[in-house]
Amino acid sequence: ETGVTQSPTHLIKTRGQQVTLRCSSQSGHNTVSWYQQALGQGPQFIFQYYREEENGRGNFPPRFSGLQFPNYSSELNVNALELDDSALYLCASSSGGTGFSGNTIYFGEGSWLTVV
Amino acid sequence: AQSVTQPDIHITVSEGASLELRCNYSYGATPYLFWYVQSPGQGLQLLLKYFSGDTLVQGIKGFEAEFKRSQSSFNLRKPSVHWSDAAEYFCAVSSGEYGNKLVFGAGTILRVKS
């Protein structure tokens, strides 16, 4: 039990639609990030949020966007869904801030997205 | 750019046998290194991490890993595997650029036979 909860656990969307995934961080964690894990691959960093602002992004297009709320919970939004967006989306939280602090990063169980 | 290679996609070991999972990283400076485990239906759980100091680090569940700078490796070991260790294992590296940015390998699936 990591204290990071994600919803929904599974969902199916049609190509071209939009999806919102939600994450509730562990209490006291001010930094949240999102990862995409395609089948048979390791997780890939999408972006990081700290104090409600994005402060780091991986190699993902702008149709991947996010929000962080004052209570540190977060959303991942993906517009214009493509078949290749089918993956497990993981939320991770820590109390580290923008830079690396050495604090443990805790992952949620993920949201499985299938695009048909 | 950082990268992580886990050469073994699948490994099968007998229960009670020793285990070594390989990890090689590519990064210019001293990296921050991690091993995570992912069981079906569960998120990633941190097994251990290396930042500096003693190159042999101990983790949870009886796992240990050794950092070898000359070989750019951070292999995970366990002296005696239990059936409950069957899972997928990921090695990861951080440059410290962003707090939560980790670069993961593709993972190694561990099967334990009784």
C-alpha cells in the first residue's frame, strides 16, 4: 500500500476521444508525475508537477496535459486519442520538490487505458 | 541521455536457488539507481536504491544490489528465491534533473518454479 490512488482502474475509449485520469497523492507529497507503460515495456516519464505547475516533460506531444490541485491531487488528460495510447498510466508522488531529493517515489497501481 | 538496459526479458529459477538480474546504465556522471518490482495488478514497489557510498546496498524482501562503476552495472541479487518473488523487475536511473523523473529499463520477468 503506497498511499497513491488512481482512478479509474480500467477504461476503454474510441480513437479521437479525450480521457481524464485521476490521481490522489500520498499525504504530504507535493510532487506528482505521470508515466506511460506500454505492454512489454518499462514506464516512460510523461511529466512532473510541483506547486500546480508543470516543471518537467518527457518526449510526449502537447495533447498530453495535466493539472495539479492545491491538495496535490492530479489529473492526466489526453486529447485526440490514438491506438498507440493504449497503455497502463502510472501516477507517482514524492515530497521531493522540483529537484532530486532522494526521497522515495511512490507509485499507484495505475489506470489501464484501451483505445479502440 | 540516460538509458537503462536489462538484457534478460525472462528468467526462470527454481525456488530456493539464487538469483541475479542484470542492469546496465548509460549516464555520464554518478547516477542515482533504483530497482522496482511490479506484481500483476499492483503498482511499482521500491526494492532498493543507490545514491552514493557503499556500493553494496541492501533492500527489502532480502534483495541486494551492487553498483559497479567500471562496468556501468547495478545488478540485483537474492541468495534464495521464494515463489512469491515471481514478478517483473525494473531497473531505473535518475539524473536528478527532475524530482520524479526516472528512466526505466524494459524489465525482466522472473518466473519461479517449484
